[in-house]
Amino acid sequence: MQIYDQVLRIIDANIIYGLPGIVITLFVAKQIAGKKIKTSLILNWVRWIIIGYTSIKLVEFSLQLLFSDNSEEVKFLKRATGPYFVFDCMQIIFSMLLPFTLIVKSLSRKYIYIFLISLLMKLGFNFERFVIIVTSYHRDYIADGFNSTDSLPILLFFTPWIQGSIVTILLLLIVYIIYPKEYFIDQNLIDR
């Protein structure tokens, strides 16, 4: 279980966290290089990563609801049915249900739609943080380790975009290594 949690944290921190940056970098690469770069293949990989990650998180969420100890279940039910019910519903819809619309092929080929899904997934995760922080302030508790002077908001805003761009460049290199002859449409570029 510990390895499972570490793998999910690595995927979450390196891929899911930077999804909007990945999609934007793929779109820019497509606009610059045209059809010379197989961005559609990487977009398909990103699509299945989103669907797979969401499936795993949905199963994990369901198992936690069914088999968690009573105190965790009570905390969740108080948050889900309390004054922040709307935010909790938005979190579930945005981060756990909406990504399954990428199963429809016609939607999953559109860069703007995958970008929108990635933003809404992040918004769903941020709604969860919002509810936790606001409820802790509401009850006069301060979240552990929360200090508003610790971080620079600008750095926190740009980090996922930079990280997503780096992941996209690495994915483009992987595609180039796996498909070297098919990578470029113009065979004259390979023969030089």
C-alpha cells in the first residue's frame, strides 16, 4: 500500500499537476511544427493517463467511503452535507466524473477540450483544499503547516505550467526515440 501511495503521489505531482501546461505545450508544438511532430499520439497518451488516473482515484474514493473507519466517514459526511455541499459536489463532478467524457473520441481529439478538462480537474482538487481550509478557519482551527507568508503566489502559479512543458518535451523525445522513422513526414529530413 505504501508503494501504491508513492506511485500515485509521483504521478500526481509530475503529470496531473502540470496537465494544463502539457496540453498548451502540445498545442504550441503542433502550431509551430505542423504535422511533422506526432502531437496527436502524445495527446492520446495524456487522454488515457487522465482516464486511468481518474479511474484509480474513483475506486480509491469509493473504497475509502465503504471501508474507512467511522471517524473519517463522519468527517466526510459532515463536509459533504454541510454548508459547503455545493463545493463538495463540484469537486466530485470536476475531478472524478467529468474526465470520463474523454472516452468519447470526437471530444478527446480537441486540444481545447482536454485543456478545459485539465483545468476543471485542478479546480476540483482545489475545491477540496478550499473546503478543508475554510472549514478549519470556520471552526477556528488552522490547517497544519499553513502559513500565508511561506510561498510566493506567482511561483505557485507558474510552477505547473513550467513542469507541464518539461514533461511534454520529455514525451516528445520518447515518441522520437520509439518512432524515429515515422516521426517526420518528410523522409528527406531523416536521410540527411
